[in-house]
Amino acid sequence: MAPGRTGRVGIDPKEWNAGVPATASGAAHLLPVLSEEYAVKIAREWNVPASGSGYVTRFEVRRGFLENYNVQKAGGSAHLEYWIPAEEMAAFNEAIVGEIEVVAEFR
């Protein structure tokens, strides 16, 4: 997942284990992506130029929660993501299993 894409620019990654913060930009959707490669691309190519930093996070979400959403293809076949409405952020956070791990940071 590439945090800046969801408007989390400027939020300390150490705070994410309380759940995914509400989108700072007023975005309509949280867009968790399904591959680290796609997350790195978003963080490096979109978030860094737009905000000066980009993070790639890894976490697990209960299957029962995700079964309510279809996987969306955002461009190429490797660009797969869920579109979680912002108003469902609290339910999404409750469906996170374990900790949110920061696996890459770009500046």
C-alpha cells in the first residue's frame, strides 16, 4: 500500500499501528494495492514528487472484510487495488490483523 496515495502525507508511520489514519486530503477512497511492486511505483513515482516522501506498508486484512469489495484494475494488469470508501475507514481499521509494517521509504 502506498500511503501518500490515500492522503496520509505528513503522518508519522510509527503511528499507523493504531490503524490507517483518515485521509488528510479528503479522498473519497482508501486504495490498498495488492503488490509491493505497484506500491513501490506509487510511492516513488507519484508520492515523492507530489509531497516529498512516499512509504510502502504491509499489513493483513481479514478476508471476510475484503470479500465485500471487488479487486479493481487501475491501468495495467499488475496494478490491482481495492477501493474502500472513506466512510468505511473505521471498519477497515478493525479488519486489520496484526501490525502495519513500513517496508520502504522514499524521499
